[in-house]
Amino acid sequence: MRHASLVASNLERVDSAKGHFEAVERLSLSAHLDEPLPPTLCFSDTHLVPRPLEWSDDAPDELLALIEALPEHAIIALGDLTESVGLGRADRDRYLSSERLASLFRAMTSRGARLVVGNHDANAVSLLEGLFGARNVFRGGFALGRIAVRHGHEASPLRTWAEARVGALVIPAYERLRRGRPPARLDNEVVLGSIRGGAPYVLFGHTHSAMLDPRAANPGCFLRSAQSFLTLSGYDATLFRRS
């Protein structure tokens, strides 16, 4: 394993002020790209809340430290940046004034971060568009070459609608019951089958379960309890896990 001072495509380790991450898998995506990609950090399912809550597992300081450890990387957030459906209106209104999230949001906006809307962002879409610019917030995803960039819940609009209305009651209880369990929430194969369409390669999130294989990539989640992410650089994708 080489150290993070090497060029981005050869990173084997990332050391932030809050943690250490090791490259565990690398894969060439050259078959799906017409030109090399700039160094890009991809993360998903951060479920940020504007103030500390007993049931929340978010890690804004650790995420900010990771972003600062990769200063030349563009940013793609693959959905569920916020936990807007688990909050009442009073807490959702705190996102813009939250000191807890202000430095993180500034760091992301300064890099022109692109965001895919996740199902847990459903009550914060206009907020995200105001913070990051409507052109950088994608409902339903976007494309990188022939790679489909998605969240993973796009095939379930009715469920998203329902979650947006009952989440403030259900999500806190669900998160308390999940405490201490493995991070995976859903099966990657099932979700991939529902969103793949005709795309030859899919970059997605939603499941909290990291993967990197010749069909798809998922950075997993970035929470206190589990932290993984992907980097893209040139024609390569690399999966990192907290060591």
C-alpha cells in the first residue's frame, strides 16, 4: 500500500484529521468512459441533521475532514445527504442556520458539489437547490459518459411520497431499533435490478452497502457507525473503507 501523497488514481490510503481509510478494491471503468474523469470523491447516505439528535448516526465533522483531506477532488453525493423525512418542520427549517453543518456545506459548495436527490431528501429538495444551485441538484440522477448515476430509490416514487409524510414519526424509532446492527439496509442486487434499465454501468447509493464490480459501484454510507466512499480518477474507481 502506497501513501496518499501519490496522484489520485494511485491512492491506497487517505488520512483525514478524523480517520484513516484504506483502498480495498479498484476497477477500471474505461469501457464506459470516452474521456478520463477528474479526481472525484463519491459518497452517499450521510443522513445529516441540523442539530444533534439521540437517534441520529450522522458524522458531519468526519465528512468535512474527509473532504479537506482530498482538496483537489470534485464531489458527487449519491443521495440522502439529509435526513429531512425524519424531521419535523421546525428542525427542517434549521438546516440553513445550522452551525453544525455550515462548514461542511461551505466546503461542498466551494467544490461545486453535485447531488442526486435521495428518498430521505424528499422534504429538503428546495433547500438543497438553494444551497448548492439548482443545476447541481439532480432528481433522478445524471450520466457520466455511459455510467448512470442514481440514488437507488427512483423506482419507488409512491414509497418516497409516503415516507415524506410519516417519516418524522417512523424514522427516529427505526433508527433506535437498528442501533448496533450492520450498516446494510437493502440488497444491492434487488435495488440495482430496479434502477438499471439499459445502463451498462450504474453508480448508486441507498443500500448503505458498499460494492465495486464490473456492473455497478456503491460507496456505501458515511455515518458514525460505518464509513466508506469511492474515488473516481482517470478511468479508475477505488473503494475505500475506514481502517
